Amino acid sequence: MTDLKPLPESGFLQIHEFAQIYIPYSKSSIYRLIKEGKFPQPAKRYSARRVAWAVQDLRQWMQEMGYEMSEGV
């Protein structure tokens, strides 16, 4: 079992930094949820194929979905 690092306080995360780590969804499931309007849109675009989400958007979505968030997560 690996130790789960807490979400950073602020900043941006790419999908591989949170998919199936902090939330139980694969990358393809997250993109499907975005298409359905059920997951936040990426907040930052580095290139055509590289995007990132604001940590505060991920935290808000996790709280709205009822995910337990321990201190620092």
C-alpha cells in the first residue's frame, strides 16, 4: 500500500496526477463526465493535448460528490 499524498493547497494538477489516485475514475471516465457536464472543465491548457485542473475545482467537486476528505486532502 502506498502513502497517499494530500492534495496541494493550490495550483494545478494534470489528469495523471489525480485520476484513480484521489477519485475512483479512469482518465476516459473523467473525460466522459466532462462531456456530460458532471466534472469540471480543465482550467489551464499547456498545449493541444496537455491540460490541468485547478486544485480548488477538484476539491469542490469531491465535496459535492460526497468523497471523504481527510485533513490535508
